[in-house]
Amino acid sequence: MAQHEVIEQKTEELVQPVLTDNGCTLVDCEYVKEAGTWYLRLYIDKEGGVNIDDCEKVSRALSDLLDRDDFVPDVYTLEVSSPGLGRPLKKEKDYTRNLGREIEFRLYQPVDGEKDFVGTLKAFDKETMTVDVRGKEMVFNRKDIAKNNEYVDWNA
């Protein structure tokens, strides 16, 4: 397991009681380096959505726990936020949460002359996802997907 995966896993375990105490759930956790700076990012949610106070409470409590356990070897910035609209589908739980919902995705290579699709997620496994696109069920290899998000209808 890569170092960033170990840090993400330990952080997820550490934050669970804090999230439960605040009525929140963890949508995603990532430990990434951007422009020379390490970021430990948590995206949280709850019924009705999270607000700045929720993010602040979780951030303060988690920061204390991270300082206590001190398992992150690098200097980093901790960020706790809402996942926002159109959140990406990265983990199995993201796919599960979106079964029967509309998603949008972009392929690396075109299929039937198209790279961009919107459709209803019908099924998935580790290698594929089945999507109803304009009344036609299509199966896509997940490795062929460049970008994959919950669909947001900005015109609604």
C-alpha cells in the first residue's frame, strides 16, 4: 500500500467517531501533493448538507487527534469541506450511492463518436459500469473513463 493510502486509511479511522458525534459522514479523504504542498482533505456530508460550522467542528477535533497520533510524516494543510455539487465517483461507495441516479462522464477515447455522456447508473463492478444513455443500456470499462461525476442539471 502506498504511503498516501496508509495516511488516508488511518485518517478515515481516526475521524469516524468525530463524524458520528457531529452527525456527519465521510464522503472522501485524500492526501495529495499540489504545487509542492501536501494537503490532507476530507469531504464530509450529512442529511440536509453541511455548513461552515460543521466543517470547523470536525476540523478542530480531527486536528487535535492528528497532532496526538502524529502519523503524517510531512508538513501538510488540513482541509475539511463539503463535497460540493457534481462530486466525483471514485470509490465503490460513490458508485453505490449513485445507483439509479444520473451521472456524467468523459471517456479517454470516443465511443460511437462521443466522449461525453450523461445517463442513469444501472450497475457496476470493479471493471465496468452499466449506464442507461438516452434509453440504451451501455457498458463502459472503468479504466476508459477519464472523469466521472454526479450529474448536476444547471438549467433546473
